[in-house]
Amino acid sequence: MLFAWSAVILLGGAVEVMAIRRSGRKEAGSTLAAWVLRLQGNLSFVALALSALLVWQDLAWALPGVWLLLLGHSFYMLGGLAFPPFRACGLLYQLGGLIALWPGGNPLLAFAAATAAGNLWMGIGIWRENRRENRRERAAYSSSSNG
């Protein structure tokens, strides 16, 4: 099971790096979005290289922890730029990464639990943001129809 998971992660990482690199070339160099894409592409390349090293060294059990730590870092940094719930999600992923690397633990279970918790937090954040937006729209509509 861990070998299949490792192969999918390596393949997915390679596809992600290529896609980010391609889209980064199309964007203007001065925009924030292009900068973030280049940074994310570089981090994906680092994750791919570390993953290949871990598989080569017969340490594939550490992949879930490494990926949670790297994804957590990305989400935490994006939270400061885009959407604050990303920060909490990133911290949950990083905590899960540490737990996944704990000796004698179950890395895939830690990966699944951290991913579920982080995604739940993001879902709640999106739900809250949608509620706030709907309230603002209703308030703007009611004030324009009253005046």
C-alpha cells in the first residue's frame, strides 16, 4: 500500500511541477500571482526530490510526514496572502506531519487525519466567508431599495 501511495505521490508531484512551471512562464513576472506560482513550483520540486530520495533510501514510510510538512508550509504562507483559514489549515497539516514522522506511529493514518482536519477547517472557513458575503449583499440590497 505504501509503495502505491509513494508512486502516486511522485507521479502527481512531477505533473504538478510541470503544470506550475508552464503556467508560471505564461504569467507576467511582476504580478503577485506569478511570484506565488514560481515559489509553489520550486517547493513542489523540492518535495519531489525529497520524495524520490526517501523512496530510494527505503524510507517511504516518511513520505506522508514530509508532504504534510511541505503542504502545511505552503498553506500557512498562502494564508498570510490570500485567505486566513489557510494559515490554520497549514498548522494542522504541519502538526500532522510531525505526528506522521513520530517513531512507531502510523504515517498514513496521521496523513488522513490531518488532511481531514485541515480540509474541514477550510470548508468551515469558506462557509463562514460565504455567509459574511451574503449578509453584505443583503444589507447593500436593502439599503439601495430603501433609498
